[in-house]
Amino acid sequence: MLYSKERGEVKLQQTYLVELVVREPNSPLVQQLREKGIEVLAPILGEIIAEGVEEGFFDTEYPEEAAEFLIRGAEGKIRNDLGDADAMIRTYTMTLDMWERVLGAKKGTFMSLMAEHEEDIRKFAVAAERIDNRSDITQDGGDD
């Protein structure tokens, strides 16, 4: 969650990143940034999941694979909801539910994180929505 929050903060501070992600979500640079993020985060999250398995919080035989699966799933869904705060909140909530299910965690394990991060998600969604609206104007050729 810290990774997600920090990444969102960087995007909010570096508006060109938000613009790039919103306007050109399939560009090679955006894809490369996503892959690098997964490459760095998946092993760390895999270790955390493995520790959770050892401590009895999670029930999965594939901690590293589960980590990559969960990250990729969340990235893909969130990417489709950029610019719509309500859709992003719903996706974030759904993602936490899926994480609990994939990891075999007790229901509600991750839901407390929703309250902690909802404001950050809304800030990012509003910033993305503003950029998306500007790109609509640009693509339409401006004001009539």
C-alpha cells in the first residue's frame, strides 16, 4: 500500500507522468514504467506474502506468483478507470477483496486500507480526470 501511495504522490507532483498515463496509457514508455514497477515490487511483495503464510495470515502455495498476479490485475483494472473517481474507488475496493481471496486471508483483512487511502485515490482520480478532459478538448480541436 505504501508503494501505491508513494507512486500516486509522485504522479501528482510530476503532472507530466499523470498526463502521459492518461493520454497515452499504451505507450512504450508507460508500459516500460509499469513493467519496471512490477519487476521491483513483485519480489518484495512475494516475500511479505511468504512471511504472511508462515505466520498463518495467508494461505497460498505460490507467494511470488500470487504477488505478480495481484499487481498485474490491479494495474490493468485501475488503468481502465483513470479519470473516474467513483470507478477508481470501486476498483480499489474490488482489488482489496480479490487480494484477500487469492491470498486466502480472513475477510476484511485489507478493507481497513480503503479508509486510509480513499482520499489519495480521489486526489489522483480528480487530477487524471482534469487531464482526460483537457485531452478531449485537444482531440476535438478545441472549443467551438
